[in-house]
Amino acid sequence: MRKIGFLVFFGLISWTGISQGNNQEYIKKVLETTEVELLYSYYSQDGDNAAVTGGEGTEKLTDMTPTIVVSIPLGEDNVLSLDAGISAYTSASSSNINPFDGNNSASPWVESSGASRSDVLTYFHPTFTHSSKDRNKIVSGNIAVSAEYDYFSIGFGGGYTHLMNEKNTELGLSGQVYLDTYKPQYPIELREGFFDSRITGTGTYSPLFNEFDQLNRNTYSISLNFSQIITKRLQASLSLDLIYQEGLLSTPHQRVYLQDRNDFFIEEFQLADDVEKLPFKRFKVPIGGRIAYYLNELLSLRTYFRYYYDDWGVTAYTGSLEIPIKISDKFTVYPMYRYYTQTASDYFYPKETALSTYEYYTSDYDLSAFNSNQYGFGITYRDIFTQSKVWKFGLKSISFRFNQYERTTGLSASIFELGAKFIMD
């Protein structure tokens, strides 16, 4: 039920050498042996502005995402990466698409125990990368497939990277297309044939609602990247993304309560006046930059900044700082901080402030004005000689990361991430 798309970039760059004893050029493989990366994340959030219940109600959600990424060398110049995983979540707000199918009293503050409270997304994303003999040109292509109960997405794309100036300068261009299809799950009270004798309110419940005719959404993106090694200690990069979306950009199960419509209830649950209505087109422009500075053999600085604009009225700024601290030859810790601020969309209205005469409206607080702070730390263990073994694989690295996210709307979230990378002996 969530709008999720996956895009993975692999930059695999190596060097060339000269063979010994036969005067023939020897090209080192881009990837010497198969690598396997195992990833796991656990996400937990809570808040009081659920979009499913019109901007008011519990936002409690948990999500577990195991992932495997296998990178396979195909000859000297090619790599095939296979990225697959699942995302299994339980959502209190999603459960209230139908708040009347559980054992509890219906309320926006209490999750229903019915079928809509959980779902599983599965995805598969292979990427093929080809490097030129001098390793200065890299071409890649990928496809991406993901599916859950009410949503299916297929995507494809490619990229080109050119290294210059003895690999001190890098230019990249990539593009991606996603073709998505909804199987709408409208709020239960808006579905054809709904009737419940427990409805209370003044007059007759008659929602302002029509099912969506268009159930597809297409996304097209172009990314431009430039990075430069400025000195032995300083590296910087810039990125520009152009993203255009068309089709069903509203989420069919997110309720809206309007100012000029009477209120109707079943128990403590208010029945929808409509679902969110958003334009069928959206254009986004994120512009970002990174600066990495090597202070000494123990300490580095990594900064990131981004400006975002879209034609729905949202502008946003992001800034983050990460400080890797090398505490030994194998262990690195890195505290981090991220700040984010955005303006509200032109179409955002809190509960019962929009009018039925408006063309577009939503009470999704992701489109409201807010600031957020994210604090975290991580630790990485690297074994360049892969002395630790698991069956036929040597452990190359293992990492742990934790982040705490706080938003001025009241949403808070915790994110735990584990990762381990192995190489085949």
C-alpha cells in the first residue's frame, strides 16, 4: 500500500597493471570474485496524524526488510548484481482502511485487527555493469520489479560514467522509468454497497466520492552527477535530478474530512467525506552536493546538502554531517546528524479545513510544513584479508547503524540497520 520504488547504483572501478615476464598488457578484473551482501533493517514509528484517517489518528507502524545483494563477475569487464528482498510491515493506520473488521471498538486512535493491518512487498532488481578496458568508461543497465497486495511496479534504466584526469574527475548520467499500477483499496465506507445501521450524524450520510478512472502512475527521472578530487584530502560532488510523474498520484485509501460537510460516525470513527485528490502530474527537482575532507588517519568529515523544489508548492532543504572515526585498523565508528525542513504543499489542509469546492486536497502530513532532526551512529568492522570464514565465503565487512528521527508534527521513528559483506574464496 505504500508507494515504494527501488533504485540501486553500483560504481565498480579498478585499475590496470602490466603482466610480469611476457610483456603483454594484463587487465585486472573489475570484480575479482563473487560478493554477497546481507542486509537487514527494522523500522518503527509512531505519531498522531495518520493520513488514512484524515490527518488525525495513530501512525504506529513497524517494518522489517531483509535483503540480499549478489555481485557476480562476468569476465574481466562485466558485473551482474542481483538485489532482492522483502519488506514486511504492520501498520495501525493502514488497518483502519476498514476499522470495523476487528474485535476492538472503531477509533482512529486504535488499530483494527483486520486483514489490512499488514502486507508484504517483494522486489527484485538486477543490474548489469560493463567497464572499458582502461576503466574510464562504465555503462550500466537495470530492471526493477516490486509488488504488494494493491500495487505493482516495473522499472528499467541505465547509466553512463566517464572518468577523466587520471580518475580524479567523474561525470555520470543515468535515467530510470517506473510503470506502476494500483489495485485501489478505498476506505470501507466509500465502497459500493456499504451500509451500517450504527451510523450517527445529522442528515443522511452521502460522501463526496467517485472512484478513480486512472489507475496507472509513470515516473521518469534523469540524474546528472559530477565529482572531483580537489586535493589529497578534499573531494566534492554535485548532483541534479529531474523527476516527472504522471497518472494516479493520490493514495486511494487516504481519507479527507471537509469543512462544509456534516460529520458522521460509527462508534468513535468518523466516516470519510472523500479521499485525497491531487494533480495527475508532478515535477520534482532535487539539487545536492557532498564534501568529504580527510583530517588525519583517525578522523574524516562527510557533509551533504540538498535543495528540493516541486510544482506542488513544496520546497525543502537538507543538511547532514557524518564524522567517521577510525579507532583501529578494523573498526570505524561514525556519529551522524541530519536536519530537514520543508514548506507545505499548496494542496495540504488539516482536518476539516478544506472545502468541497476545492479541486485538490489532502490531509497527509508528509505534505505539510515541518522540520525534522535525525541523530545516529554506526560502527563498521572491515577485514581486508577476509580471515573470518562462513562456509566458502570470507567476511569482508560487517556494520551496524542506528538512527532516531523526530519531526515537529509529532512523528518519531527508530531505524536499526545491519549489514555484512562476504567474498567467495
